[in-house]
Amino acid sequence: MLFHGVDKLLNGLGGIRADLASHGLPGAMAFYAGEVVAPLLILGGLWTRLGAGLYAVTIFFATILVHADSFMRLAPTGAWAAEVYVFYILGAAAVALLGAGRYSIRGGGSRWD
């Protein structure tokens, strides 16, 4: 997800705003927090649960907006087309529920780690 965020930092949020507008949503919903801040929090092990929760919500919302048709079809390889999106969502949800663990910056000492 961080790479998606870096792309948006370099190229702007125009594409996201267009996607949101095509679904009748305000362009102001386009922001960097879920694709830049959340992955950095997860990677850094600082407020990991908060970052993972934000990440899970962001990827879920993006998947529903852009890849909703993937849930009802198979990929050319025969796999479920939504498999990778569901993996990202459930992986982030697991990190949000389990936390960073003892090897994070603060050693999991906070309820948000």
C-alpha cells in the first residue's frame, strides 16, 4: 500500500478524486493517510493497531469502489479474482486485532501498539 501512496504523493490525487466522483462521492474523501501514514505506522511498529485499522478500512473501501466486480468472478489463472484484496483486508484486520508485538518500537506497551 505504501507504494500506492508514494505514487499519489508524486502524481497527486486526481485519479482518486475522479474515481470518487464517478461513484457520486465527494473528492474531499481522497487523502494520503490510508496509503502513506498507515503503512508507515505498521512498518515502524508505532501505533500499529491504529495504522492497521486505517489500512484495512482504506483497502476495503478502495476494493468496493474499484474492484467490486472481482468478488463474483475468477481470474484468468482460475483463482478467485478478489483473493488478493481479501488477503490485504484480512491481514490488516489481523494486525489490528493482534497488535505489533514485543519487537515493535515501544514493545507493544500501548493499547494502540
